[in-house]
Amino acid sequence: MGKEILWSEILTFKRSRYQEFDNGLFRLTNLKNLQVLFMKTNNELKQFILGIPKAELHVHIEGTLEPELAFAIADRNNLSLPFNSPEQLRKAYNFNNLQSFLNLYYVASRVLQREKDFYDLAMAYLTKAHLETVRHAEIFLDPQTHTQRGVPFETIIGGISKATIDAEKEFGISTKLIMCFLRDLSAESAMETLTQALTFKEWIIGIGLDSSELGNPPERFKNVFDRAHQEGFLTVAHAGEEGPPEYIWQALEALKVSRIDHGVRCIEDPELVEKLKSERIPLTVCPISNVKLRLFNTIREHNLKKLLDLGLCVTVNSDDPAYFGGYIFENYVAVTEALGLDKNDLYLVARNSFEASFLTQEEKERYIAKLDKYMSEYRD
Ligand code: HPA
Ligand code: ZN
């Protein structure tokens, strides 16, 4: 057995490999070595987690912007960030709540201006996801963050969708895009954004709702979600992250969403828990995010295992991995270690991730068959 690799080393390694190519694009390099490094761990459960086929259903593309890439893109665009270095930016990652994180997240997002910026960002995420055996990813984007600054809608979608095509060719990873409305902006602005999205319908499967939750209840967006349904979009909403169970009810009853993002505060309302359970409405839970934004003091206090044991369709996701210090692998590891998940629990979570996805029934079954094969062939 080789020496145990330090997981913090791997994280640093992952962050250090952006290379500028002649065409001006940044890519993560040295993939083979990275994969070998990953597989060299002698921690059996971590290897199991790394290799288990999984889907990621809750990741904001802007939240995958690592400081090194933010600085590289800022340079390329002759922009400056209000920090001297990537290290200094990372030092500012000390959040008290959702709003304190969002403030920084929107500042860093300003470096994204051109199609290739969005391409590089999405490609870096998809490369990492692939290394962690994410077979399918449903990725959020926040168009208003960029269109408000004058970046055209097609620049955003163009860069991200081209990266998803290349990543599928290179790694076999499948993806869907979900466009979120910023709930601290007006319903009119959301409606305008929905209208812009209609031209890009073939690239966008779903509509979501994110940003500052408290004081911005889902029902404010009922009309725009009604229209999204009429246009054939699937829908999700962040609810019950900082907001009360009432917001989850509203997301379900007024917005008619098919999945709840976060939703961890559902546990305060037994009737709601019963509804989520009996209708198998999935929750896309993001454990490290919830601790970094102080919903729970530690992962040990996180209610993910309770929700799983209550029979809810719980999935594990990374949310904004560059800001919270953990991609999907680190999230699975964190809950496994702190809450004592066993291989059956992990199987269930991975299976839920495919079940809860927006893939067709046939595609879901194909992925679940691969997962079952992994389980049957896996040897301790
Ligand atoms: N909650 C709400 N909005 C967000 C988040 C989140 O966790 N991440 C990025 N935008
Ligand atoms: Zn989120």
C-alpha cells in the first residue's frame, strides 16, 4: 500500500494546473497523472466514493470559479479584481451566511466577459467532475449576473454549451443546463430573462431560483414559473436553505417545481417531510456549503443522514465548490466520515442522484445499471 495521499494536497494540485494554450484558452493539464494520484489513496472507502458513478444536480457554474482561474481570466480581459492575488482572494472566503458569500461570488463573476471565459470555466468544472466519476451533471447558470453588466445572453450560453459538447466527447460526461433567476431582483427582470432564453431552448432544460432567500419568497415568481412551464421547461428552486419550510411549500405549490435545492429546513415541518417522502420529491443537498454558510455548525450536526433515514430522495452535491473548498467527492467523503454513512447509504445517494435527474427514464436506467455493476464488481 502506498502512502495515504493528503486530500488537501490533491485539492491544491487540482487548483494549480491551469495552463494557457496558444489559442488563449485555459485548460487543466496533466489529467493522467492527476487520475493516478487520485487512485493512489489507500483509504478504501474514499476509493469506493471516488469511483462510484454519480450525478451532480446542484452546482452553480459561477461557483466553480477558482481564484487562480479568476485571476488568469481577469488578466486576459485587462480587468482587475479587488484583491492582490489568488491567495488573498481565497483568504476572504470566510462567510457568516448566504449573503456574505453572494457578495464575493458576484464580485468575482465580473471577470467573465467573453465566450471563451465561460468555456474555460465550464471545461475546468467538467474536467474535475469527470475525475470524480460524475457521469452526469446538471449545471446552474445565473444569466442576470452577466446580462446586467452588458454581457450578451448568447456569449454565456455559447461558452458553456460548447464546453459541455467537448466534455461529452472527451470524457463521456452528459450534462443539462438550468438557468436560475436571481430572486433578489424583480419578477419583471426574471420574465425578461425567460424571454431571452426562449431562443436558446435547445440548450436549457430547466429553470431555477437562487440568490438571497430570506425576504424573497418563491410565490413572487409564480407568473414567470407558470410561463416557464407553458414553454416546456422543467423547474426547480432553492428553498429551505436559510428560508423557512413555508418557502418549500410555496416552491412546490405556487411554482410547481419538481425538485427542491437544499431543502434541509423541511425537517421542521413533519407534514412537509411526509409530502416530500410520499411524492418522492428530491432534495439536492450540499453539506459542505451548509456548514460554510453556517446553517449547521459542523458536518456532524448536518441532518442529511436523518433525511435519508426518513426515506427522502436525498442527493449530495457541491453547490459552489471553489468557494466552499470541496467538489462532489469531498462532499461525499465529509458526510461519510462525519455521519457514518456505509456503502449501502452511498449506493442509495448515488442511485437517488440519477433518479432525481432530468434524464429520460431510459437514460436513468442505463446509468443505474452501471452503478449496480460497480456495486457488484467492487471488492473491498
Ligand atoms: N443559495 C442561493 N443562491 C446561490 C447559492 C446558494 O447556495 N449559490 C449560488 N447562488
Ligand atoms: Zn445553490
